[in-house]
Amino acid sequence: MRINSSIREEINSLKAQIIREKKKIHDIQDLITENIDRGIELWEYTFMELDDELKNRFSSLKERSESMHPDEVKSHRKKIGPFIVFVKKIIRILTYPYSHWIKDKQQIIDKQREFNKELIPFLLATILGLRNLRDRLENLEKINHEILKNHKRIQVQWKKIMAGLDQDEKKDEIS
């Protein structure tokens, strides 16, 4: 009986472990299938709008990547404002190591999330802008090819005309 109960305990333990692993897998699947919030539809932008979007996103990314310092301490009160600011600064200095030790990890993750959220539309705008430039270049190459074909045709016709004029001049000289 002891062997049976120990086997049952082991089986129950394994079942519980399998359930936990399935939950982890389900959580990961939920994260994978979660929709990405793109915010705006860049696919419908014109070339100029994409260019403006690139500039705006880049400046936003640059600003966020450089904003690693805490907010400025200020007070709107005229009489006791300077004292409040002084006390806030003292408290901030005293609690800085502890508060940053706790918040650093979450702040880094939050900042990275914000950065990524801005980066995705920026990269998409870049890609779409490059596609637009590629399409324009392909059109210009087609136009250039047609111009070269027409130029060759015109050269051939010009040579025929000149040859015909030369023959007419020779006939005139003979007569």
C-alpha cells in the first residue's frame, strides 16, 4: 500500500507540474498572439507625410533615449515654495539609492517599452519611405529606358534623312 500511495503522490505531483507548465505555455502563447498597437496607419501616407512622420518619430525617439534624469523639483507656492522644494530635494537625495534600486528595473522595462512603441512606427515609416523611393526609381528607370529607345529611333531616322539629303545633293550636282 505504501508503494501505491507513494506512486500516487508522485503521479499527482507530476500532474500538478504539467498543469503549471501548460499554464506557462498558454501565457507565452497569449503574449505571442497579442496584437501590436501600431497607433497610426502609415500604409496610407503619401511620400511627404511619411517624411514628416520619420522626422517626428526620430525626434521623439531621440528625446526619450536621452531623458534618463528625474523630473525637476518645483512648487507653485510663493511663500513656502522654496522651502517645499528644499525639503523635496533632501528627501530625494536620502531616498535615491533605495527608490532607484526598486524602480530601476521597472523603469528600464517601461522606458524600453515606450522606446519600442515609438520605434516600430519609425521603422515602418522608414521601410515604406524606402519602398516609395524604390518605386519612384523604377518608374524613372522605365522612363529613361523609353527615352533611350526613342533617342536611338530618332538617330536612325536622322541618319536616313541625312543620307537622303546627301543623295538629293549629289543628284542636283549631276544635273
